[in-house]
Amino acid sequence: MNAVASTPSLFGFIGRSGAGKTTLILDVIARLQARGFVVSAIKRAHDGLDLDHPGKDSWRMREAGCREVMVVGDRRFALLHEYRDAPEPGPLELARRLAGADIVLFEGFRSAPIPMIEVFRPALGRPMLWPECRSVVAIATDGIVDCPLPVLDLAAPDAVAAFVLERLGLSGPPR
């Protein structure tokens, strides 16, 4: 039997290091789950991701040429996929690999063509990203900012979650 996977709704969060992206995403995930949505997340690792270690069986399998190796335990599994010479998959392709998600939240992925909230803290003294990142649809901040986009209170995750749902056109889980 071939089941057709539904396409999840995609939404991203970007911001400078230390701005509080992960904290906000965790709060938003809790609010979306409380509303009945199945939420998954994809986080960009800028420092070169490797969950495997030289000498381990799974590492040896990848080194031998496997495109994918799944490591399975009694509580979770991890799928290691080698790009080899292929380009990095896009956000939709990555999201489709996640089973049964209604919403997939991305952290990072500044160039992804999906709606995003920039998490911005003026106290960090760094410029905002939205002028260069056209996918940003709102700013979540703990300060005052001058921009034409909607500004959300970083300390109000309920409002941020409501904004995400509104922007995605979702009122309730599709069940």
C-alpha cells in the first residue's frame, strides 16, 4: 500500500546567535501542540553536523558507501543521510521526510523561501536580518524596532503562535 504523505505547513525562525530563537521556538511548539497540531522541527547546524563517530558500526557503514544509515534504539531513531555530491535538500523535501507533521518549524535556513519570524534583540548591538532576507514576515523582539513588518513581543509566545497559525491559514489541526 502506498500512502500519500500530506505536505506539512512550513514556518521558519531566524536571528543572530544569542537572540533567543530556540527558546521562542520551544514555547511556540508547546502552544501549537496544546492546540492539537503535530509539530516537528528542523534546525540548521552551522558547525558541520556529525552524530556519528569514527570506528562505530554506523560510521563504518557510511564510509563503506551507504547513502543512508538508520541507528535505532528502544526510544528513538536517527537517520543519517549522506549528500555525497548532491546539493542540500530544500525545506519542503526535508519536511516531507518527517512523519505525520502538520507543521514543521525551521530554525536557521535564512535563504529558505518560507515565511519566517526574525528574533531580534537590540541589546546585542547587531543589525537586523530582514532587509536582506525577504522571507521575514514579522519581527519578535524585546525592544523597539523601526521596520514596516509586524512586530511581536518576544515575551508573548501565545501571540507568536497565533501569528504563525494565522500566517499559515490554520485554525485547527487537520484531523
